Amino acid sequence: MPKPAIILLILVMVALIVGVDVTLLRNHFWARLLVNVGIVMVSGAVYLRFLR
């Protein structure tokens, strides 16, 4: 069973991606892609640094 911190990290990551996509980058495909990849990478770094 996953830790609650991991579930919270995933929920925050998804909410951040959706929020940024909808509010700021609706018509900018490449910027959306780069920002989404950046958010996933930062979330992965937080996981590796603090939750592992």
C-alpha cells in the first residue's frame, strides 16, 4: 500500500499540471509540454530527495 505522502505528491502534481494548463498555457502547445515535463521532473526530484 502506497504511503499517504506519495499519494499527496501525485495529487498535487496533477492539480498543478491541470491548473497551469487551463489558466496560463491553453493555446501554447510547446510551452505546455515543457512546463508539464518540468513539473513532473521537479515532483520526481522531491520524491527522490524527501520521500525515498
